[in-house]
Amino acid sequence: MLLMLRSLVFPTTNSWEEDVFQLTPLGVALVAALIMILIALAIWLFSKKKAVSDKAPDSAPGSIKKTAVKQLTFSAMAMALATLLSNVKLLDLFAGGSATLCSMFFITLIGYFYGTGAGLLTGIAYGLLQFVINPVFYTLPQLLIDYPLAFGALGLSGLFRKKKWGLQTGYVVGIVGRLFFSWLSGILFFASYAESYQMLPALYSFYYNGAYIGAEGLITLIIISLPPVRKGLDAIRHMATE
């Protein structure tokens, strides 16, 4: 078991001279394989639900295949756009946090298109993708909370996909879910940073994470609520699901 772990991760230090772990190339490959499995599960879940809702017979694989291809295409585009925009920083905020250009929105969009299950799985896959880009972590619980759980929560947007103003409501619920896990991680694993600001860990974590998540959330809500943008997104949703 120890030999297997050593083939996946190795101890190192980060730029702050803190003890951390980093994935080996084999570890990165395994996480990448897990990402593909999660996306495949998300596609299977929505295709199955659509087949049942449309009362499609099992003898009509063409329709199911077409649905799967669409979902794969839009999910891949959403993850690519989210990754790209996560590097576009609009504001540098308190203690180093940065608000990006609508990066979280594209993951919540998958939940809005395809439902909560597909949204959660895609969010988890995206969280693992963010981890693979910089595969360094402190502990396994910290890794799980900061990546698959925090980004997976963006898929909660699917709970409101059939509601009026479901796009906006789902987005808010998704980012609040991400804020919760990021806040929890700050309390559990980064409480020592609060001492520098003479703040309670819970307050520091909320201030730090709430600043950049809230700023990005407000900017995104304004953008997606503009009538031309809403109409465009409705058209894209029709293309993605019909």
C-alpha cells in the first residue's frame, strides 16, 4: 500500500515553505481518467432520464446517442470555458483572492441544462481538473473539500432548471454551495492565516472566500440578467437539450 501511494504522490514544499504533497505523473493520469469517468456517468444519467421522460423505446439508440453527443460537446465546452476564464482576473481582493470572469457560471450552466445529477458530476469533474492543473495539496480531506466538493456544489443549479428565473436562482445556489465548502476548508485547514489579521478563523474564511466569490457572483448575475444574454442562453439551452 505504501509503495502504491509513493507511486501516486510525493512530499514536497510550496513557495511558502509549507509541507505539501504533489501528484506524480501516474497520479495525474489516474485523476484524468476519473474525470472522464465522471463525465461519462453524467452523460449516461441525463440520457437515461431523457429516454424515460420521452418514453423512448430501447430500440431507438440513435436518439439517445445524439443526446449523449450533445451533452458531451456542451459539457466539454463549459469546462474549457470555465478553465480559460478562471485565469481572467477582474479584481484582486482581500488577502490574495481574485474574482474571475464568470468562470463558475459555465459549470452551473450544465446543471441548468441537464439536471442536478449531471451538474454535480460535471462540477466534481471540473474540480478535479482544477486540481490537476496544480496538483498540490496539504491533506486528503483538504483536497476533497477544496476541489470535488466545492466545485461539485456548483451543480446544485440543476435544482431550479424548471423554475421561473431558474438560471439566476440556480447560479446563486450553486455559488453559495461552493462558498460553504471553501469557508469550511478555511476553518479546518487554514485557520492559522487568520492570526495575521487578528480575526476569528470562521470570520476570516468567510471574508476571504466571500469577497471573491461574491464579487464574481454579482458581476455574473448582472450579465446573465441582461435581456439579450437571457435570450441567447435560452437558445443555447434549446440546442443543448432538444
